[in-house]
Amino acid sequence: QVQLQESGPGLVKPSQTLSLTCTVSGDSISSGAYYWSWIRQHPGKGLEWIGYIYYSGRTYYNPSLQSRVSISVDTSRNQFSLKVTSVTAADTAVYYCARLEDSPDWYFDVWGRGTLATVSS
Amino acid sequence: SYELSQPPSVSVSPGQTASITCSGNKLGDKYASWYQQKPGQSPVLVIYRDTDRPSGIPERFSGSNSGNTATLTISGTQAMDEADYYCQAWDSSHVVFGGGTKLTVL
């Protein structure tokens, strides 16, 4: 049973950096069979794709967020992480990590439970 | 950038068929996926590769994709199907979600 678990501080001050980690169990990131992604959901709103990473470190980002986000991978810990810099209240959201099945299908088959990150002073 | 459009809301009576559409330029040339999200829960994949159901998803969920429109169909809709539904596709290395449709069963 593949499981993903998000972790990180629930409260971040404006202008600081939001850092989240997703720990994968039941699958190995280094197998190369999937991509690994971050998605967020503002309160009461829809899903917004942030970006995804391959075990090799290759990344793809949402153009609207690309200047402030970065995703990294630690295959030794079977984790991947998200950093969002210069956060504002508009970055307050539930952040999900998910496993992404790749070409030609491209769909998210396993999701974490999500973690709420609040930006407030 | 590529965009997917969904109706904000759809209503259906119990036992009837609900259809939720997702529109995008030449969407039929891509694969569409659908997710169900109930309040306070993570999204769940209900349809992938246009028409396929993951194990554990009831047969009443089906999908189609042609031209500019993908459709999620729920036959014999049950009260437990009341949720938000999101379509998703992939375009030029980017993932795209539709805005979501709230399905009300009344």
C-alpha cells in the first residue's frame, strides 16, 4: 500500500520561505517508475498544480509559480520537498503531495492527506 | 497556456444520471482524468486515460473524451456521490486542472 505523508510547519510569516516534505512509503522514488508532485488548494477553491520532479532531479513547474517555487528529491530518505519563497497570504492553502503516472497517461493515482500552511504574522 | 473549463455546479436526483463536462482545445487529443473530492478529504482518482476506472471505483462511474470535451458520467447517482469533481490533463510538460464542478444530489 503506497502512502504519501506531508509534513512541515503549519504557520509561516509573510516574506519567509515555506518548506514542506513528502515522505513516501510502499514505493521507491528511485525506481523511476513515477514522477512526484505538489498540488495546492486555496480555502474553498480548486486544485492548483505546483510542479513535479523525477528521481533524477529533473523538475517542471507551473509557470505562474516558477519564480518562487523549487522542488527537490532525497532518494536516500525516499522524500521530496517543496520550497515557496517570499510567501504572502495568497500562499495560504492545503498542500498535497501526489504520485504522478507519466506518459502517455499523466494522472495522479496516490495522494497524501494534505497539510494546511497558513501565512500570517 | 492550456485551460480546462468545467461548469461550477451540476444537480441530479438520486438514481438518475449525472454528466459533468470538461472543455479544452483539442482535449480529445490528450488523455483526461477525473478526481472526486469530498469535504475535508484528499482528491481520489475515479477515471484515468479517458475511460479507465481504478480498482475500487464503482462501475457507475464512466468517462469519455472526444473533440474538445471530456465527460464524466455517473449512472444511478447515489447520495454518496455528492462531491466536487475535477478534470485534469497534461499539456507541454505541464499539468492542468479544470476549475471543478460541485455535484449536488437532491
